[in-house]
Amino acid sequence: MRKLASASPWQVGAGRCASWQVRPHGKSGRAGAVRRGGLGARQGGGMGRCRIVVWCVVVALGCSPGESPAECPAGTYEDEGECVPDGTPVGDAEPSETEEGDDDDHASDPEAEGWEESMADLPTIEDDGPEMSDPTEEPSEEPRFPDRIGRLSFAVKTAGGRNDGSNGQFEVCLNDSRCFRLDVAAVDDFRSGEFDVYHYAGVDMPRSRVDRVEIRHVNGADMWRPACIETRFDGEPVQCNADLPPIGTGGGAERRRHRMPLSNECGTCYPARITHGPLVGAVTADTARILVRTDASRPVKLQIAEAATPGRVVTEVGPRWPSPADDYTTTFRVTGLSPRTDYVAKVLIGNHVTSFRARFRTAPRPGRSAHFQVALGSCANNHNVRPVHPIFDVIRERDPEIFVFLGDNHYGNTGNVQGLWWNYRDTLGMPPRERLVSRTSTLAIWDDHDFTGNNSTRHADGRDRALRAFRDYWANPGYGDGGTPGIFSKVSHGDVDFFLLDTRYHRDRPNTGGSILGDAQFRWLRQELRASTATFKILASGSLMSRSGGETWTDYATRRQLFTFIREQNIHGVMVLAGDIHRSSLRRIKRDGDYDIPEVIASGLANFSNSSCHGANSDYRQIACLGDVGSFAMLDIDTTRADPRIIARLYDERGTHRGQAMTILRSQLR
């Protein structure tokens, strides 16, 4: 007889046995009953390790309560009792049986159970601002999967080769009347060889009503070649199939609809259950934040070891269960680390060590002098430029301790949360960027294109959804202050303070007498600057502080007020980092009666201007400019010297130093 389904041991240990409901052992250890439930059934829980093998009629069940699965070597995971390489299809890989419907284009019923035909966006964050608690501090308990589906997710991979530019013409049905359109309006779906993810909130559908997973062609003449589709109910992996025909109008080999088996034929459509990351975020002397994304709600853990002794685990963090509400991302906060130490973080699913690793070095103790390198850049256009940002490999080869993303980190230009998530997945999935962020502490701010769109302000529709997506895909030190939402925060690296400013969420329209930061953020900045004893105080801004056409701090009174505050409070050591203008430049902003403020503009990671650099004007002196190639900047920060120093340099996309360096002495900034 052909084996129909099986459950991988870690899934069962988490209380789920594929598409079967299992009544757990009683105190006597006697196995409970098993019944077939299809995708509509609730999965059982509370068991130890189980192995279920289902045959056409005969069911064999073996459970050993409390038993921990054996650990597989790095680069593998356990499947069917064997250690197999990451990326191997999970579970029964036999060709699936398919059932084709009739050739009539079956229109779904938009009135059924209150369903609306258009794909529902996930709920927006409340207008008065999102919760400012640290998501890494919240407990992450094993989810309880309800009998009624609340959040539904599909992930699809489009096959390579011919696709007719399909977009918005297909849907997935869970029964004859509940169908969900595959369309994120803000992006171009179904690109050859790429993944798309669709989330629906408020589905409110009993699992018992699910009798199929069926792809249907809705309208138009386009053809789509899906390579794989996976389904998740409230994050739970319930279906996966990678044996799919072309879907279209029904001519030739195309089918108007395709009904799939109600089973996890392939486990996941992705090469591995960890789909993105790990990304190393903010790192201090004794903490680190690390972000990962999974294909479903799975128990993810980190094991931390010193790089010198990678086999000796010093701490374990988790498990955390990524949620569909966060597009299956989660951020770990690792504590209890030692200053100035190299670490390796191994990613586990359940108790199984995967091949995914992160490396990072902790910062010096607060206030301690140090010598380290910082890289920075902005304008990573992910729509006009392909292949995918090789400049990040060039940056990685320079081995900076920190990389600062200065905004326009993707070019989503949307306030749609699913469109924003798509762009974060797209950019984080680019191999050169993924290699950089897995071994370099990353700090990020946004500018207009990764906020809601070109030249956007606080009046933009979708600013709270943009904030939500930003928090999901970065591991910054914080987001806002108390009751004030935003992405602003501060992090210290020895005796250098980095102030990550938010120049979009609270930004007024230009030249109206308003603020670029908003009152609350500007008050926070002044308080933090006054309290800082750092040798260098580095302000990271998405917009230029020097005068350079429109869209700069010079459109607002905030710049004049900040410069006055610095002078009156005798605040020393201030410099600025900025992006936005598609070229890189080293400048000194002139200030009457006080020191000139250095400004390092790093803009052109994957979107640069072919026009010549503008010369200096009455507002600043220009030391160097690079505008005809992709570029980034490096800061060589050395506070161990008698006169602490930063040397700023510009590099092109091949890693060649271009133009004159700018040397910034602490004695000049007072």
C-alpha cells in the first residue's frame, strides 16, 4: 500500500501530528485514539515525541512521552528518523494525486459567511500609535491553534520559464464558496522563480468546513505556472504541494482549476524552514538582537557560543514562535554576553540545529575607548536594478563591525503592509545582503521610499503600517520613546553614541513652519544629547542636514533650533550621517560662532545619479563627492588616540577608495 502521510517528529513534539487528530497518552501511558480529520480537524497536543505512519487502512502509532529528539549535525535536520541536509523536501515526496474540476469558471460567493472578495489587508496599527513595548521581551508561548481559522496564509513559488505577467487573476479556495484572491496590489506578483506570500485576517472559518485547497483562474487570458503552494492556518503548517500544472484559461496544458491533496506533501515550498536571516541587529557590550523569519509558526531557538569555542554553548534563547501577524518574523534579545567578544549564534527549529549561523562581536563597555570600523549606505533600489546588489559583498569584505542603513533600504513606495513585507523579504533574501547582515551589527532608519512613498510626510496614509513592517524586519535597539511612536532610538558603542533619527513619521510638510522630527522626538533628542558624555555623538538622518535642493533639514526650523541648542549647551563631538540624494559626499556644514558639523552622505548602494556632483555652496564645504557609480562610505573610528579621530572615506561599488578622505578630530568639534 502507498504511504499517504507522516509527521516529522519535532512537529509532533510540539503537539501537532500532520492532518490527524491524536488523543494524547493518559497517565498510564496507553496510546489514545486516532481519527482522520483532514485540514478541518484540530490537531492534538500535549504529547512527547511521537511517530505516526498512516497506511490506507492500518494506523500505527508509537509515542514516548517526554523523549527529546536526537540532535542532527549542523547543516541537517531530522526527517522520518534520518538526518537529511537543510533544503531537502520534508515528508512524503511521492507525486501527488490531483483532482481536476470542470472547465466552467466557478465564481466564488462573496456573500458566503461575510467574506469579501478583495484580499483583506492585515489590520492597521491604531492611529494613536503602536504599543511601544519591546517585542523581544514579550513571552513567546506555543500557540494554541483554534477550531476556527482566524489568520490564513498562503505562500506560492512561481516556476521559471514562460508566465504571462499574471497579476490578480487567480484565487485559492478552501471549499466551494470560500475563496481568497492572490493579489498584493502594491507589488508585481508571480515573478518567475520567486515567492509571494498572502495573509488574510478575520477569516473566521471553521476548520471543519475546509474540504480542499484549490487554485482557480478567475478572469483574463493570462497563464500562471505555480511551482509550489503551502497553506497555514493561524501559522500552523497544514498543506504543501509542489506538483502543479499551469493554471489559465483551460487551453492546451492549462487548467482552469486544480484541486490538491489535503496533505503536507512537501512540508515547505522554501529551500529550508528558515526563509530569511539570521540578521544581527543592535549589539551592545552584553546584549545582541538577532532576527529570523520562518515559513510558519515553528519553535525557533538560538544557541550562542564564543567563536573561539563554537562547540560550547554559553546560553540558549527561546523558543519563540513567529506569528503570521508579523509575517513570521521574530527577534531574539540575547543577554549576559561579555564585552569585546566574538560570538556565533546557531539557529534551531525545535531541538534540531540548522545550518543557519550568525556571527557578531560585542561592543566595548560603555564609555570605553576603542578602534573600530563602521560602514554606511542608502538608496538600495530593489526594482530597477538586478542582479541583486553585489555591493553588499564588497562592503562585507571590508569587515565593518557596524553597518548603518540610512534609509530607502527598499523601494516599496507603499503604505500597504503586505506590499512592505514583500519588499523586506525581497531585499533581505538577496544573498549579498543576507551574507552581510548575518555577520555585521546592523542599525537602520528609513527615508521616503521605504516609508510610504516619494517625499512622504506624517500625513501619508499607511504610516502606521509602515512602522509595523519596519519593526517586523529590523532588530533596532528600540522604536520611539514611551508613548511617542516612531523608529528613533540611541545605541552606544564604547564611547561613541549613535542617535537613529526618524525624519518621516512626524515630519510636517516643508516650509510651513513645522518640524522635521515632531515636538516629542526633538525633545527626546535634546535630552539625550545633553545627557551624553560620548566622545562622538553621531546623528543618523534619512534627509540631508546641509542645504542641497529640496527635502532637507533646511526646509524646517528644526535645524536652526538644533544648532542653537548645541551651541548654548556646549555640546561637543556632534557629526551627521545622511542618505537620500543618490550620490555620496563628505561635507562640513558651516556655523557662525561655533564649530562646523561634519556630514557624511552615503547614498547610492543601488540607485545612483549619472550627473556630476554639485559643488559647495554657502552652507557647506565639500571635501569629496562620488556620483557616477554605486557607492558607500566607511568610518574609521579611533577614540584610543590622545585626540580621538574619525576618518571618513568614500568607496565605489568595486571597493576602490575614491576622492579625498575627511579627517575629523575631536578637538575640532568643540
